[in-house]
Amino acid sequence: MNSSNKQLNDRGLWLYKKKKNQVRIGHYGIADIIAFSRSKKEISYTTEFNIQVVELKKDNISLSTFMQAVKYAKGIINYFAKVRDNDHINIQLEIVLIGRTMDMNSDFVYLTDVINSDQLSVSFYLYDYDFDGISFKKIGNYCLIEEGFKGKSNE
């Protein structure tokens, strides 16, 4: 949290400009980090929020890690729908999961490739801590080693 966004970016992690840690999202729980940016569109009188829900795990990123972040994202969506003037607000959410390893025995590793809507996207990062400090590596684009498809050359 004390690192600047430039320092994090230099280490492989990109977050929005403003960061808050241990954010209570009503009864949905406490998010590890919420990063966000806000901009106003003069012509449409609309405020756009880009929000990242960051869930940190000491070790393994798993489906339960993802579902925990989804719960926080839902809480944020409901907050804007019920508490704020939702007619003039657009929200773009990104779930960012950070851990040392990824649960490769679960099908949820494919989420980064199939969830990209106007309101939600998902990113996974692995971290490593060595003599030079912490570094991050964005991961994704998983596929089966043997997908069982016949290519054009096999027809």
C-alpha cells in the first residue's frame, strides 16, 4: 500500500491511481485493496468509475479466492445502484487476484479469457519475493495441452 503506482508498475502490477486497503463493503465483507479512478464526462453529465477489487493470497489463488472477490464486486455494484445516483454513473470493474501460485487443477483458470464484459473483467497475477523485493507477473491465456481439435492441416 505504501508503494507508488509507478513502483508497482515497474514490478509488473498495474493498479488505478487511487488505492484504499481493508475497505468494508457493507455486509459483503472487507476487500484487501480497492483501486479506482474517476472521470466526469462534461457532455453527458456522467461520472465513470474504473474500480479494481484486489484480493491478496499468501499462497494459492483458487476458485474460492475468485468467489470472494465476486462477492465484493457485487457489493460495489449494489452500493452504486442503491446509494448513488446510478443514472449518471458508469462502472467498470476488474477483479485482480494475487497469490504465489495458481490452482491449476481447477477449471477457473480459464476465466481471464472468457470474462470480458462492459462491466467486469478478471486478471490473475503471481508474485515472487526475492533479494530485489517483490515482483508480479500477469498470467492468463490457459488452454489444454491436448485440446482434441483437428486443425485445417488434419482435415
